[in-house]
Amino acid sequence: MQYYQYCSVLTIAGSDSGGGAGIQADLKTFAALGCYGTSAITAITAQNTLGVTNIHVVPPAMVQNQISAVMSDIRPLAVKIGMLPNAETVQAVTDALKKYEPLPIILDPVISSSSGKQLANNEALLAMKELLFPMVTLLTPNLNETTQLTGKHAGNVDDMINAAEALLDLGSQAVLVKGGHLEGLELYNVYADRQGVRKTFAYPFINSLNTHGTGCTLASAIAAYIARGQSITEAIASAGVYVNIAIKEGQNVKTGEGSGPLNHFFKPRKLAKLDF
């Protein structure tokens, strides 16, 4: 009998009880793109479409235990990292992942929720820069996160390119500055890496209230496409198209009273199988 294994991806992030962002968005994205999702939860948030009301941080040792349990049995082909609430959690994640290098790692440096709730303290940011950035394959900050990480305000594509250069100096192998908060009929993401590659990805603006979890979804989609064998730039392009369509397909759906989620399952794929 021929045995196969699923195309596995690990997410290390916070839980969103409303299901639109964090671990829940990541797992939905992995499933929709034909990957088997595993998880290590760093924090439990009480939130819905209106915002975050409370946060419980998972003990760092437990975060490390979750990662080790997955890695030792269901080895992922890529890792996506989201919410890391404090420096101790950053240290735990770094120590756990170092044992299994090299692995493609996509870090979405979540600092605050879309409703403005602080999700990572200053010590966590410093620890990410020192410990995690040098391990990261791709860093995916939005404009606000880019400003907090570099001190540079990005209001247009040229600013985003300059900011991407500054972010490369912090240690990651490649950077994707997300321009979803820009205004205009087109939105842009800017890519830069240490090999000198520079790319700008353009997407049509879609007028929708349902954009909760967009950043989580993009980063996890990139990880999923990399796990399925695409290069970083190919995965970014594919993930951008997936997110854009997911926003469009979910724009007329009412989920809760605030900013609802994307439609992750507009066209789900079968689970990818690899030769055992």
C-alpha cells in the first residue's frame, strides 16, 4: 500500500474567539489552500467583530511544549508566526524553532489589533528584533507596524520601499511591507530581499467593511503556498490574489456588528498529498 503525508504548516499565534483573525484565520487559510494546519497558541483573546476585550497570555513553557509536540511528530514545511505578547514568549518560540532549522518562517509582527488593543509590548518588539528577525525568511508588517519598527512613516510606495530597506537592516532575509491602509483605487505591497530583488504588487481596492484578519490571512497564505512548493515571490503573488478575492467574496456578508472576516472558503482546495 502506498502511503502519503499531508502538506503541513504550523501557525504560532494568538487565538481569536470571534474566528476572524489569529490562529482561527490561519487554520482556515491553510485548509482552504489544501494544507494541513497545526498550531501553537501564544495567547487567548476575548474578541469579536467589535474589538478585543481581554487577553490571557499562555505560559511561555506551554508555547514551547506545543511547538515541540508538533515538530517532533508532524514536521511542517513552513511556519507562520503571529501574536507574540511578551519577550518571554519570543524567547520560548526562538529556542523551540532553533532546534529545527532551517525552515521557511513567515513572521507577521502583530503589535496591535485593528480596533487598537495592544497585543505585543515594547519588550516583545525588542526581543523580536534581536532573536527572531535573524531567523525569519519573510517579515510582513503593515504600515503602522513598519513605522513602529523603523520610526519611518510610509504614506506612499516610495516611502514603503525606503521602509523595506530599513527593515532588512534589522536582520530578516526578506520583507513585505503591506500597504492595505493606503488610500486610492489601487493598493500596494512592497517586497525587498537581501539579494537585491525589489517588487511591487498591486491590487484593486475593494470597498468592504469585512477586512478583519487580512494581515493574518495574507501571511498564512504565503506560508501555505511556500509549503506547496512556490518560491517566496510566487507565494506572495498567489497569496495576494487569494486575499483580494476572499475580501471581494465576503464584502456583502454580515458577521456581527463590526468588521467581519474575509470569505476564506470561496474556492477551497483538496488537501495536498506528498509521497511518504
